[in-house]
Amino acid sequence: MKIRTNTQIEGILRMAFCLDGNSIKDVAEMANINQNILYKWNCGAMRFSPDNIDKLLMYFHEYEPERFDRAERMYDALRGIK
């Protein structure tokens, strides 16, 4: 994983939710994040706290690493990051 800003990480995490995998409801439950906050964040209505970003990163690395890796590659390709 590259060194990234919180904004970049949020973009990758949002992209991961667009890919096939567990629903937002399931992710919220497994990552111990309030479901309503996760829905609002995913639709772009609010920024995420660093604590919640960490919880999501831990979730994806533990339960769905392929989904996160795919989202990260897509994010980099769309922005021309090598």
C-alpha cells in the first residue's frame, strides 16, 4: 500500500463499495461503524473521521483484501498514479 492522504483513502474506500462484495449494512456491522453514518459517508454527504477510516481499512484488509486491492488499482488508473 502506498502512502496516501485521507482524501485519497476515502476515494478508494468509496470505490470499493461500488465493487461486488458485502453490503454496506454487513460492512458496518463487521467494522463496528454506525450504519447510518456509513451510508451518509458513502453518498458523499459527510467526511469520515480518521477512526472510522481505520476501522474500514482494517475490515477490508481482514475480510475483503481483494476487493480493496482492486479498488486501489482502479483509483490509481483513473487518476494516472503509477
